Amino acid sequence: MDGIMDTLEQATKKLHGKRYQSHKFCYDTANNSVIEYDADQEVNWKEYGETEHFTKPRDLTATKQKLAGQESWFKYFLDGSRHTYKVDDMSLGKNVYPILAGQVGISCCRRDGKKMQQEFFDRKLVMSVPNSALPSEFDKIDDALKLRDKINKSEKLVVARKKFKNENLSIDDIIPYNLDLDAKYESKGIAKIQDYMIEQEKNAVISLVKANKVKAGAYLIKDGSLEYKAVENHSMNLSEAKMKHYYQYVIGVSKSFNPTKCYVKGGGTNSSIIAGLRKNERTPAYCYESKISGEGVSFCVWYLRIRDSKYTHNVFDGIIKIEKLIQENEVKHGVSTDLIDMLSAFLLKEANPVCYGNDSRWANHLYPIYVTETYAKSKYMSNGLFLSLF
């Protein structure tokens, strides 16, 4: 019974395509080529990103206490994730290339009162192939669609769809990776799947805002950085005024970051400032102009300690990095310090209950994000089932 790779081999006969039936595995569980995007992000603190200018950490204990019993502004929690796989090697002409695939999931939970509810989970199945597998010099998109349609008619997929009717067992997109840059082909393929996931995250935010769900008093926390790479000739870049509107009530919260890559004006890093934070303290908020998100895209960035360091393994455990996209009316003077204090105080309240023992990153976890991640994991199909399709 022909699987996906048999169909791909047949579809690329004119290109002398030949599969090698290489060992199939999941990169994420094999700890191979797993990309941690937030950890290596460089942040340059050049200008203040808030209306009040101060140099010492700001204690939010009193602000947090004032919010006791008040309903949180954070209503929605979004987590984009992907499982990436090596499914085969294939020769095209004189060269051999890896063929990769992925399950891309966008999960969203909402809070109704004190209860966490499922908002949606959207899963896409994708493949990343070398661009030489798509012969057209003029219409790679059309070639990818034709190849996707052929693959979805493969015998294994047809039988599997009948057997597992509740699963989406069709390839949603074929994503070509380029061959003209210096990098491992596996890394290029994984990066393409990661970029695809980011676009799905953007779609999710847009749909929530259009449905009037994410708005003032009903913020969304996105797990991870908001600094998206700009895509050429794409209307969904953060540099577009429309996209800034959609992200007005969205903040990014990163559990992992590299404090040695947070540079201050005049040279050096601010790692000692971050390490010296006490529980309920935040750093000043600084304006960070993105180098990758497009012209005119700046973020207000600050760090907040949500756990006491004496209960954690290292000094940076218990600290989260927070990003807010700076709107046009905030460029000159920065984001309101009162707003940043309120958002930070509500984030402090999100730290409990604690997922200690269930996740090694417990000290940097916000509980609703942990719940959203757990929800996402429950919706993925098993690695065994996914790989059997190829």
C-alpha cells in the first residue's frame, strides 16, 4: 500500500526523484535540531518604553494587593506549537535531501470566571521539501498545491481517513525550503515549519479580535515572543498598521530568554539588573526596535520576577520576559507606566496555582499557559500514527 513518500517519489519521476526509506523519527523527542527561538533573541535597551523614567526595580506588591478579588484582565491564552519529523531522504538529480513533516497546532483557552475552558485547537499537517522538488520557476505555489492534492490521494491516507474519521489525516500544505543558503537542510526545513506555525498564530489572533473577544479588559497572553519575522510582500507583517491594531490587547510572555543578550545603552548587558529582581519586582520597561519584524516595529519590553529565587534552581528561574507591541500613539512617550504596572500585577496573580512536579519549567510558568499547553498536547496524534502515513 503506497504511503505519502511513495506518492512523492512517483510525482517527482521527471526530476529523477528516488526515496531511500531512511529512519523516521520525531526531532522533538530525539533532541535533534530542536530550535529554541526565544533563547537567542537579542534585545537592545536604548530608550525608555514607558511614560515614567526610573532606573531601579519597581515593587508591585501593593498594586497586586489592591487587585485582590478583582477579575483579571487576561481572558485568553494562546500557544502555538509544532512537532517536527524526519520522514525520509530523497535524491533529486545528483543530490540527496531530507524530507521533513510536521504537526502544527494552535491552541487557545479562555477563562470564564474561575474556570478554564477550551476555546479552540487548530491542527495542520505539513511537509517541508526542497524547492527543487517543485519544478516550476514561475509558480511554486501552484506546484505545491498540485503535489499536495496528489499526496492526499495516496492509498495509506485514504484508508487512514476512513479508519480515523475524527482525525484530520490530510496534508494541508507543502512548504519548500531553499537550497542557496549556508545551513543544514534539516534546520531549514524545521525553520520553515516554525514560520508556518507563526502565521497560524497570527491568523488566530486576528480571528479573536474580529470576533470582539480580545479587547480592552479581555487581554490575550501569547506564549513566547511577539517578535515575528517579516515576510516579503505579506499583508500580515507587524509593520502594517492593521496588524498593530490586532495586537493592541496582546502581550507575549517568554519563559526562556538569554539575559546575556539584553544590551543596555552605552554597552554591556543588563543581566545583573534582571538577576537582582526580588519577588513582585519588575525592571524598567524599555523600547526595543526589532531588526526582523519590519520597519517601524518596536516593542515595550520588561522583566518580572514571579517566584522567589530561594525556591528555584538558578537565579533566572522565576523571571519572565514580557513584550507589548508599541502602538502609533505610544511611539513618542512610550506605554503608560500605570498600564504596565497593572498588566504586571495581573501577571503576578497568574503564577498560582503552581504546576510544580508536572513541568520542569514550573518556576517560569503562568498556570493558564500551562493548562493551554497541556490541552494542546492532548490533541496531537501519536508520533507512531503520524509516521506510519509516510
